Amino acid sequence: MKLPQHNVHVAKRAFACLMLTACLCSSLLVSAQEAAGTPNRTSLPDSPQSQANANPTQGTTTRFIGYMTNQSLIFPDIAFSEGPLTTGRKFRLFVNQSISPPYILAAGISAAYDQARNSPKAYGQGWDAYASRFGVDVARATSNSFFSSFVLATVLHEDPRFFPQYRPSLWGSVKYSAQRVFITRTDAGFDRFNSSGVFGTAAAEGLANVYLPASEQTAAKNCERVGTDLAWKFAGNMFKNYWPTIFRSLGLNRLKVIPDPSALQHPAPNN
């Protein structure tokens, strides 16, 4: 049975209003916290552990920082500083992710694929159907970023950014990109299970049941969408891991897109 387009548009408008309200409330909360004196830390807190027992990813991160001292417009979640993010910066990261080109491109590709296999069938075919699928995919990606990069990352004190390897190899990048789907850094700089990324994805797909057709609201469909989202994150990690290397290889540092590493002073790497 085909879902009336009117109902689809009403659901999308309701969801858009819901997300807008959530964002506004979050923004007010962030402003209130910062005005009340929330500390804005720019470096990792001192750790009682020795350098030998420190987070093993910090060494590659330390060597990497300096090649990317400006925020990437394409991948805003690529780390360009060592220090943890404040609540306000996590919120801005969510906003920047929601409008970044890869999110829009991924939504367009996903919508085209679903259009080709006519899924969900309730949307039918034609440009209106493609627009519906595209809007749903954008909404899913936005809510995923909202829960993963802002809400849960703030509550659980996790760092939602991606820290690329200094000189990635193909197989090393595959392993590292897969690991970072399920492992993240805390605000204190140590590795642990990526609760915000995994549970944020599940929360976003649970919310998607509000505006998806009834055929997509089953437990099996929810698990399928979560698995697809995590696969997209793995693919995104591969691109992000090579992004600074691509910039250096093309000599884009001469265009001031990223600074010349030879002009920077690097801290000693952790061993």
C-alpha cells in the first residue's frame, strides 16, 4: 500500500520542527553552561600514568597535529588539536557535520540506490519519491550526528572526532578505520568502547521510525539500518584517514589550506 505523500511531508515537517527545537534548546543550554563558567580546556589534563602506559594512539596523533591545524570544511570531525572539545564545540561539530558535503553526497547516493531497488516501496518512483528518500536520508544522518557527536558525546565525556594516522598504509588504514567505529577517545585522551557512536546511531534509527513508512519500523529493518550506518562510518573513516595525506601529496599546503609542516614545531612523540 502506497503511503500518501501528504502524510510523508507532514511527518518530515514534524521531524524538522522537532530537530530544530532540540537544536535551539541545546544551543541555549550550551550558552548557559559557558556563561556559568564551564571551563574551556585547551590541553589534555595531567595524567598520573607514565608515558609508556599512555593511550597508544596519542603518539600518532601528536605527530599528526601540525599537518592539520585548521578545521577541514569537508570532514569537520577530523581532529586538528589535541585538547578535548567543550560542550559548545561538540554542538558546533554536530552542526558542521550536518551540512558537510560528504553527508549530502552520501544521502544522495543512498537515495539513488534505494530508488533503483524501489525501497521503501511506499514512496513509489519518480522525482517526488527520490526527494522523499533523499530527505529521509538527510534526516537520519543529521539525527545520527546530533546523538553521536553532541548529546551522548557530551553526557559520556567522549571525543567524537577522528584522529588520522600520520602515514597510513592500506591494510593499516583498514584496521584502524574499522577499530575507530567501535573505539573512541575519552575527553581525557584514553581509548574505550565508542558508546556515543554506536548507541547514538541506534537512537537515530529508533527516531527514524517516527517518519519512515510502517514497513520500515520493524526490529529487523532497524538493525539493518544501524548496520548500514556503521558501514558508512567505516568508509568515511577510510577517507578521513587519508585526507591529510592527500592534501600533502598534492602540495595543497602551498595554498595555505594546511600549513607547511617544516615551519611548525612538533612536540616529541610518545613512545
